[in-house]
Amino acid sequence: MNNPNQYYEGILQLRNPKKEVIRKIKDLINKRKDVYIAKEEKVRGGIDFYLNDWRYLIEIGNKLQKQFGGDKKISRKLWGMDRLTSKKLYRVIFLLRLPNVKIGDIVMYRGKKVKIKEFRKKISAADIETGKKILIKYDEV
């Protein structure tokens, strides 16, 4: 749900997103009446979603990483000061670089065929021939 109001508290940056990931984000946001996409911007290699609620943005990002995998980085940027409370205000940036593979895919890794099992901090896979568990960095796939 896009909103003409341009106010946002954070940016969900997706790199290498697939249509099902974008659909999942929009479904999660549409479930909440108090959250909206202030702006949606296509950038080189992906898409940025500007959301009005930084806490929900982090929740969405973590759900996406758990389901689709990927390398995440969370940062925040000082944006200003609240005039009433004098508290510092930050904007959160959640970067999620999605992998080119999905669970169940069979790929070549260091000369061996491996089957992708699950996504965590690294990709968990199993050697097809031996069944041995292998951990692969996201940038090595």
C-alpha cells in the first residue's frame, strides 16, 4: 500500500530480489493497518522500500532472511532531534542481499554437487555423494 505521505523511518534494501520476495513484503505490510510503504524505488541490482515503522521493517527483514536466505546488514543513520523530547532520531537501513539459489537446489561447489538445505548465517548444504554437511558463504554460491 503506497502512501502519498513521504514520511519514513527506515529503508529495506533488497538486492537480487525475486518476484515472490517482493510479493511477500507487500503481503506482510498489507496485514498491518499502521504500516505503509512511503516510497518504492528501483535501484541498480534491486529495490528499496521506504517504510514508516523501523521496528516492523527489521521484523520483515528478519522473516525474509529466514525464509529466503541472504546476507543482512543493519545500520542506522542520525536523522535529527525530536523537538519535544530532545531525543536523537535515527533512520534504520536493512540491507538484504538475496542468494541466487533456493532450498532444494543442486549446485556445484568446489567441484562437488551439493544440495541446498537451509539458510542461516551461511548456507547449509549436503554433499550429494557422501551426505556430508557443508557450510557455504553467501558470496561463494
